[in-house]
Amino acid sequence: MRRIRGGGWAFFWAALCWGVTTLAHVRSLFPVFRESETAFLDNAGGSQLPGCVIDAMTSYLTRSYANTGGDYAESASAARTIKGAHDLVRTFVNGDGIGEVILGSSTTALAHLVANAHADAMDAARVSGDAAVLRRNRIIVASAGHEANIGPWMRLAARGFEVVLWPTERDSDGNWRPLIATLKRMLDERTLLVAFPQVSNILGEIWDAKAVCDAAHSVGAKTLIDGVAYAPHHAPDVRAMGADWYVYSPYKVFGPHMGALFATHAALEPLTGPNHFFIPKGELPRKWEVGGVSHEACAGLLALGTFAKQVLQLPSDTAVTRKVLDDALGAMVKLERAVQDELLRALQNKREIRVIGPTSGKRVATISFLRDGVESDAFAKAANARGVGVRYGHFYSKRLLEELGISTSAGVIRASLVGYTSPEDVSRLIELL
């Protein structure tokens, strides 16, 4: 053991700081910060990659790049990598033992997959005359969401479904959100599913997903939760919230560009995945992963377990448990909250700035705002020219901006922070306000 100089107090402080997750330590895990001086403040559009994820994908491509199903070493290694990625996602969302994980190219593609499977089931019910299935033809969709979890359901109106929007309304505290009281008035025994976001990628507020699931389940309906804006900050808990379907984007959670979908066994049971006819319905997740998944992306996704251990400075042979994944994001969100609070304070101190969304309470560090006298696109482009990576637009939440009365052409300015965002990054943005 290395000897610690300086007597009792030195030993005390060394012991206290051992394993503490500092900003410098987190940033050291990302190669980009050794190469770029950009202030990356568009993390809600996609986070940077830790070195271990890049290394895992490179290693897969150079050592295990083979098709599955073979009896040789590389093929078996590829199969283990793909299975491991599915297992990691299931653990991450706390779905072990209650459901399956389906991987795809994006959350949009996965939402379309689920919507189309429901439409196929309805078509089959029309042929068989299954009255119970035909009776549940109402889908409720929160307009506050990303279009990824709206558009696929809206399209089902052309296939015989009644699709209704759950509006975003001004609440008693002045903030805009989808109100549970309104949802309860919309629900009835005809409701098949409620699709909604756990966090708006514009407003940044964390909504009570369990309350929505409970309300939907009270009339026999299921839920599909868009967790894309939530998962980069907190490990989702599908078991606690009672989610039937839960989708998020690993590329916004320090991983490769792909989408991940969790589904309970009960949600999957009445549906048939769209893969080839000769693949049995119960061969999961293969029946739902049309054409297979990206092997190298699975390698990168699996490496998020390594990243979590590195964040927490745990031994490399530590098992990747739900607690490890949860604790790693928890450690990073503590760092994130400091810069989130700093930015919110600065925005509120500027008369010409209007924050879109709550400035306190349960929220994530995805912060949207408008500046009087300056179009959002002009501000963002000027900031980008100075190496401050904010974005502008409607961020695929066009329906929400329309409800808020905000132009969807220039949209809002959005700064999205995560655990590696530094105070210097935020200060560079504040200087431009």
C-alpha cells in the first residue's frame, strides 16, 4: 500500500476523496476533451463518447467482426456481445425478469415498429372478428413529446384507430405540462395505449410517469414512455413506474447511435414482430429486430458498463449491476446540477431572456430560452462561431412549440448539459447573453 505523508489529517482526506467522482476525472474519460476546445452544450442531441466505448467498438471491428450462428470463435464472440448489450439495457432500466429489450436504429424507428404491430393486430382482429381487440381502438398521445412518439401513432388514424392528442396546458403554477386531470377525463374502456414523454426535450421538467401509467392501467390501457430526455441523467426504473413500453436513445447516454426499447412480457404477448414469417413469434428479440442489429453498436453499448465503473473508480472486475449504473449517473448528475443552477440563475437575471420551462423543481439540465430582439437561429449561429455548441429550432417538438405560441421556424435556443459539462463551458455561453 502506498504510504500517505502528512500524518492523520492527510490520511483522513485521502480516504475521504478516494473514489469521489470529480469533474476532472469524468472529463478525463472522454478523448474529445483532449482534442477540442468546443463547449459542447448540445448534449440532448447526442452526448460525447467515453474512450472505453470507442475502444470496445474498435476492438469488436478488429477482433470479432463476424456473423452470428457460426461455431467458430469470432461468431460466438459476436453473439455474446449482442446478447450482452440487450442484457445491459434491461438492467439499466430495471427490467430484469419482467420483459425484453429490442434494439434498433433509433427511437423513431422503434416507435414505428410498435405502432405498426398494434395496427397489424387490429387488422387480424377484423378478420377473426375478435370484438375485445376491436373495441380498444383509441390511442392517446401527449402533444408535449418528441415527434418520434407522436407521428407513428398519428399515422394509425388511417388504419382505423381513433388517435387523440393529450394537450399541453398552463398549470396553476404558470408552467406548461400535460395535466393528469385532463388525461383521466380522456381515458375510457376503449383506450388501447397512452404515449407520452417522461421529460420534454424543450421544457426539461421531469413528469410523474407512474401517475400516468396508473391512470392508463385503471382502464386496462398500456403506455409507451419516451425516456430519451430522461435517461442521460437518471437510470430509468420501468418496474417502479409500471411502464409497458419504454424507449430511449443510447447515443444520448454516452453510447453509440442506436435506439433501445424495453417491453414487458404482457405488452409483447398479443403482438407479433415484423421479422421474417419463419421466425417464431416467441423468438425474442429476434422477431422484432428486422434485419438484425448493429454488432459494433452493441459492443459500444455493452461498454457503458465499463464506463459506469470508471466513473465510480471501481475495480474493472466489478459486476455491472443496476446499482452501479444508477450510482454512476447519480454521481454525474451531481456535477451537472451545479452548472445547471449556474446557467438558470444567469438566464433569470437577464430581463431580455425568457426561460421556456420551469426554473426550479424536478427537472433535467436541458434548458430552452428566448432572447428579446434576437432570433434564436441568429443567436445560436453566433455562439457556434465562437465555439459554443448550443442549438436552435423546435427539436422535433413542433407541436409543443405551436401550443406555446413560439415560432417553429427559428424555435428556441437550447443548451443541454450533462455530467462532463464544465463551469467554463457555461461561462462562455453566459458571456454571450
